[in-house]
Amino acid sequence: MASESTAVSGIAERYAGALYDLADEQKVLDQTADDLRGLATMLDESDDFRRLIRSPVISKEDQAGAANAVVEKAGATDLVRRFIGAIAANRRLFALPTIITSFLDLLATRRGVVRAQVTSAHALSDSQRMELSDALKASMGNEVSLDVQVNPALIGGLIVRVGSRMIDSSLKTKLERLQLAMKGVG
């Protein structure tokens, strides 16, 4: 399993690097990043889209056609449309989520920005995002880009991941720790 994820990661990094170079050359880095964030959101929200990119039984032509239709409907730039076509033709659509993450990480690194993955129980307001970004910037010493996801199962609080560091202040985790502590007492 580990070697499989390492292989996908290697593929993703190569494709993300190639896309980064093309986007930089064409001076469309920000538009490309926006398109990829939009695709990531679509992948998060659509079981059908995830199945499409992962299914080995769907022909390469059908995968490419469906993926291109999704990207076209999303209003992606020509570069991203051609890129999706290329990875579909090479049967690499399964790596799209990792390619997106690799591209955004590469962009952030080259710009000196640290990416923080934030999971919250409720959607954050703009002022909460700003406060969190400012606090992380003060702690990290770099600009911080927030990737915020909502998971109501947390009940309350946040989980913040920056690189290999994780801060879990979610109510769910605190309740689980309390439950474990109470089992030890009885």
C-alpha cells in the first residue's frame, strides 16, 4: 500500500511540476491554481466524478470525454483543459487529486507561502479566517494559505495541519480523551 501511494505521489509531482512550468511560462499561475481548486471542490462534492477518475473499467476515451466535459462546464482555462486531456489520455486521471495538491504545494513553496489544512465543525467567517491566518503567520513566520474544510462530526473547534504538525482542538477529540480517561478510572 505504501509503495502504491509513493508511486502516485511521484506521478503527481512530475505532472504538477510540468503543469507549473507551463502555467508559469504562460503567466497563468493564479488562474491555473483557481481552476485546480475548483476541480478539487468538485471532486470533494461529487461521488460520480471521483468514481469516473478512479475507475479502471471505464475506457480511456470515455474517461477523457467525461472529464473534459466537466472541466469545460467548470469554465477552466485552455491550459487546464488540455492538461486534463493529457492525463486522461495517459490513464492518469486517478492521480488528479494528488496532482492538484502537489501543484498548490509547489506554488505556495515557490511564493514562500505555507499551506495550512483546517478542518472546522462549522464554516468559518471571513474575520475568523483572517484571525486564524494572522495567528498562524505569527507562529510560522511566513504567509499562510488556508485550505478550509467543514466536518460537522467535530462538534466544535478546529483541526489545523501545517506540514507534519497538527493541532487538534476539536470537541470530538476532547470528548474521546475524556471518555478514555474515565474508562481508566473505573
